[in-house]
Amino acid sequence: MDIERIAVHESAGQAFPIPALVESLSSLSVPVERTTDGETYGPGDCVVTFSPREAFLDAAWIHGVRAGYDEFDTAAYEASGTALTNSTGIHGDTVPETVVGYLTMFARRLHVYRDQQRERVWDHEAYEVPFTLTGERVCVVGLGTIGQGVARRADALGMDVVGVRRSGDPVDGVERVYTPDELGAAVDDARFVVLAVPLTDATEGLVDAAVLDAMPADAYLVNVARGDVVVEEALLSALADESIAGAAIDAYWEEPLPEDHPLWGYENVVMSPHCAAFTNHYHEDIAGLVRENVERAMRGESLRNRVA
Ligand code: NDP
Ligand code: 7N6
């Protein structure tokens, strides 16, 4: 594959300042430039982008700046011969640190106190409410870059860690690894269930009413994967019926989440606007992946993180 230009599509600006990525890639021998909708692409182009566009199918290679590539039509990429790579591998600190934050908020009740601070209220939760993460069980569903980062941190905090992955292969710090068909058993004594799977045909609606019912009434759901991994109505019912203790959500069924969505109204729901991965060095992490693959392409080697 001969790469003659790196085009950074304007949509990548949702994840980092585009000039910062252009600067980080300036050591490459090919020109790097920002492109907007309306641009056409050719067989010498690599396009770095947040979202898919029809015109990208004329390029040689598209690099998605997200780990999730569920918005891309992989069959169309395979049919056109355009390579598609994703950004899995760079979220092993950001998203897991955010997850530890959610877990700590719930155990130590920090979300309640932050809300009270706004109202200048001096009050504390009832004696039986606060707990410690130490000794509590977390079930991490999806044990890749993010899941392993969560598991390692939870283990270091003294939590009892179990997990779920397709292969069932063991992971350091994870006491027991279940396969997807055992999800109900994996969550049934967890205090926290953390979702870190890609959105695929197999994971769409994975967390339904049956899985939420299997979770203990004092358990919290954490979704840093994609909204559609959870059945929206089932989660809303579980929260309304208090059949789970609460949820922390970073990924939604519709983004931005509409202002009138019921999720906004729950004190026991912590919401972040799909920013669990945000960090001030995201552009450098993306530059590292792109640089490595440009060099591989020039040596005629296969691309890292190729998904189509
Ligand atoms: P990885 O590819 O590294 O890991 C994915 C994991 O999910 C693997 O362990 C895989 O199993 C497991 N998995 C896949 N299908 C299933 C299934 N049907 N049942 C159970 N486990 C399954 O991905 P990342 O950790 O980098 O990212 C995971 C997802 O998180 C992304 O696809 C994206 O949607 C989301 N994400 C969200 C972010 C945010 O900002 N909130 C940031 C980055 C990612 P196995 O190991 O056996 O292959
Ligand atoms: C944006 C990351 C992903 O899949 O959903 C995340 O990587 C978005 C910085």
C-alpha cells in the first residue's frame, strides 16, 4: 500500500484538536492535512476520522479514532478493498480510571455529596449506606484493553474480580472468567457489573431484563461500551422498580441524550457525556497508531488493528 497523503477528517475534532494530530504526525514523509465533507479521496490516501463517510470508500485506508467501529459498514470496506483500522489498545488507562471513579462514587456516596454541595446542604447518608470497594465483587463483561484495565485496578483495590469474554481465556487478577452464555451466573452475586464489550450482533441487547433481574438489588450497572448493549426499557424499568441500586452510564442509545430522557432524573445514576476516554494526550495515542501503520504499509506489512 503506497500512502501519499494523510487526510484528517474534520469529524476527528470530536476527540482532539486536529492541529495537534497534524503536528504529531509531522515527522512522517507524507503530507498531513485536514479535510472537510465534500472532499474526494483516492488510492494514495489514508483518512483519519471519527465517523464514516461514503467518500472514504475510494481511499486506500481509513483509520477510525475510536475503539468501537460499529458505525462503519465493514462489508462495504471489504467489497471496496479499502482497509479499515480502529483504535483499540489506547484506552487501557482512561476508561478504566473513569470506571474506578464511578465505583468509588457509589461506594463512598460522593455523587450524593456533590449534589448536596450545590444546595449547601450539610448532611450524610444513613449509617448502613456507605460501603468500601474492598471485598466487593465486580463482574467485568468484556476483558480486552478496557476490561483488563478495570480488572487490574479493581484487583489492586482488593475487590473480588470475575469477568466474561468470548474465549473464556484466563486474565491476571480475574478469579473466574465466564463465557457469554454464562452471563446470568456471572452477574448474580456481583455488586458492580461493568460493560466493556464492542457493539456487535452478539452484544446488541446483551443486558436485558433477565440479566438485570439476575443482578442483586444492591448492584450497580456501569456502561462504558455502547448504549445498545443494554435494552433501554429494561434498564429504565430496573431503575424505576429499584431492582438494581443504580447505574453509571457513558454511552447512550441516542447521543446527545435528549433533555427529557428519564435517565437524567435519577440521583442514583451517574452520567458522563461519552467522554470516559477523553484525555489531553489522545492525539499522541492516535498519532502512535497511525505512524506505526504508515511504516508497516510502506514496508508492505499488514496493518495493526485491521478490522476490515
Ligand atoms: P477490545 O477489542 O480490546 O476488547 C473487547 C472484549 O470484548 C474482548 O475481551 C472480547 O472477548 C469481548 N467480547 C466481544 N464480544 C463479546 C461477547 N459477545 N460477549 C462477551 N465478551 C465479548 O476492545 P476495547 O476494550 O478497546 O473496547 C471495547 C469497547 O468499548 C469498544 O468496542 C467500544 O465500543 C467501547 N469503548 C468506549 C469508550 C468510551 O469512551 N466510553 C472508549 C473506548 C471503547 P475476547 O477477549 O474473548 O475476544
Ligand atoms: C472518543 C472515544 C471509542 O469507541 O467510544 C469511544 O473509542 C470514543 C475519544
